Amino acid sequence: EAQVTQNPRYLITVTGKKLTVTCSQNMNHEYMSWYRQDPGLGLRQIYYSMNVEVTDKGDVPEGYKVSRKEKRNFPLILESPSPNQTSLYFCASSRGLAGTYEQYFGPGTRLTVT
Amino acid sequence: RKEVEQDPGPFNVPEGATVAFNCTYSNSASQSFFWYRQDCRKEPKLLMSVYSSGNEDGRFTAQLNRASQYISLLIRDSKLSDSATYLCVVNIGKFYFGSGTKLNVKP
């Protein structure tokens, strides 16, 4: 089954404790992206990747890091989480940005930073 | 000005009603267009892509008007299960999301 998976689905952590949210897709997609969704603010892009070893900042990259060492994986790293990073996070993938390719989303990770 | 704008609603309609949402985009170079459905606290799921000629999938019809730079989604014979937030997405070399239109279908 074609899918995007994220882990963990739920996470409660404390300020400053480094964490990684994993994202994996099995569709051989080149494009992957991370979004956060907050009430009243919609989906905002954190980072994206056009292909292996190619990543770039989205609209709200501060406080986050990513890496793309393999095509299927695109982990999101919070080196020193803060309460304002409490949010619902979605990973997404697509065949690419050219043409009419849609994005597929993972199930989301609900993060609470206390 | 936002790249993609939607009426946030909510649209409260009775079962069986026909409801239409519009979404405007600001960049005429926009390449592709989509409607996604998002249930509360769940991931967005593709409802349909929007093609220049318009397209229909069962009770759902999407239209693209490039001259006026908007896309629309028409839902006929609304069901309770159609209650959700509908996101407009535009690809301008990057995916831009509208803030979503909330639909409540009531018995």
C-alpha cells in the first residue's frame, strides 16, 4: 500500500530535550516536505526536499532541522524544543513540483512541549 | 496578500443541499490545483485535482477559471459524512494552501 508514515504519532516532551520525528514514504517520491498546523494559521511549510541531499527552508524553519540521506526518509529534528513548537506536524511527499502531481500526507504527529 | 484565499466559513447546510466553495489565487503562473479534505485533527486527503476543462467525480465537481484566477468546488446532495474542512491547494513551483473552508452538513 502506497503511504507516508510518521513516528511517533503523539509525543509529550520537555523544553530543550532533542527529538526526532521520522517520516518515510514507499512511493519513490522525489519531493518531501514538513508542515505544521496550528489553529487559525493553517498549514505552514517548515522545510522541503527536492531530492536526496537537497533541502531548503520553507516559511517557518526556525528551530528545526532536516536531512535527506535516502530518498524514502525525511526526518524532522528539533534540537532544543520550546513550547511554541507545540503543534500538529505533517510530513508529505509528491513525485515532484512540476506538472500536476499531488501531495500525499502522513497521519500527523501531535507534539506537546512543556 | 496571501497566495491562496478561501472563505473560512463555516458553511452550515442541510443534508441533500448543494454547496459551493470558491478559492482565489494571486499568481497567474500557477501550475496545478487541488482540493483536499481534512477531518478534524487528521491528515489532509486529496479529494480531486482540478483540470482546466473542469472535472467531476460523483457528487463533486471542480472548476478552474484562469482568467479570474479562482477554482471552485461544488458538492451536490450533501451527506453528513461530507462535514469536514476543504483545503484549496495551488502549485506555483511550491504548494500553497488556503486556510480551509469548514462545512457542516446537518440532518
